[in-house]
Amino acid sequence: MRFPRALALLVLLSSALPTLADDRFRSLRQNAQPLDSLGPFLERYVGSCRDEFTRADCEANVRAARRSLDRRAYSASVAEQTLGIVRPERTARGYRFFVTPFIDGGGLALTHGQPLRQDAAGRPLIGFIVLEGALPAGMDEFSFESTLRTGRLELEIVFRPEGTWKLKRKGEPGFYEGVKAHFLGVRLVDSRSGTEIASRVLQ
């Protein structure tokens, strides 16, 4: 089951002050293993051991897979979900972007940290990551507003997995599940030109 887009709104404001990443994000990404798709990575990391006859061997294989994936950095682009998890806000000096670090990987989520709370409907709550950005060089305000309006935003992340989490759904069977990670850096780019709009390193 895919996660509802409403999750993008069910967040708590992060208290950490935003920091511009400059070239540090590029350095992070260069030293990270790129992922073509998050879904297969999340499935491998979480695992699925439902057959009682093979469960012990399956769980051992999942633990071995996690050990091979832990303590490494990975990079991924989230193009199709960006509009649902990024909210821009105009400021006096440029723009502020509220990023919901809850990324659907086809029924499993990648999150910055672990959702520990749920709203009244049982949906996970997780804190914003806040980015600050000015108008990119060579782009006027009209062009930038057009980029935001037409959804030409792409979110790039560099993360390190740190375990799994699970929350019981309320009023329906099943769980929300995912991989808790430390997001080392996040960046927003114009998907057409590749121009950086805002970035932040969280190390």
C-alpha cells in the first residue's frame, strides 16, 4: 500500500537552524553509492519473512544484508515525489523550503530518523528539514516562480541507513514500515537545467 500524500503535511517543525551546503553536498554525493531506485534498496534492507518454515533462514539473510548495507552513504533523486514533500515559502532574502523527510519507496518509507508519533488517524509524524535559498544565478524571479509552479523541482538526498521502524495503522490492518536513516545532505535543483536552488548538509 502506498503512503498517502497527506503525510507531507503531517509534520513537526524542526528546531535545527538551516545551513547552506555550498559545495559540501556535491562532495557528499561524490562519496556516496548512487541508487537508481529507492524501492529495491528498502525492500532488501527491511526484508519480508512470512513463511514460518523458512523464517529463521530468511531473517538471518536479512540481518546479513543489513550489515552489508550499514555504515555506508547512498545517494538518490526523488523527482516524482518532490511536489508532495516540499513546501516553498517566500522570504525577504529569497525562499525557504520545508522538506518532509518521509519518502515513499513503493510501500516502504525512507525517513530522516524514526517516526515516533502518529496523528489521530494513525499516520506517522516526522520533523521538517528546512532549506534556505536565494534566486539562482542567472534566474530572475519570474523564471523561478515558473519552476515552482510547474513542478520542475527535483530533490536529491544523501543518507546513511540506521535501522528499521514499524507503526501499527489505526482503523485498518497492517503497518507503516520503513528504514530510518540519517540524511547527510539534501538539495533542490531545477530538473530541467540542473541548477541548484537550495541545499543543506546535516552532518
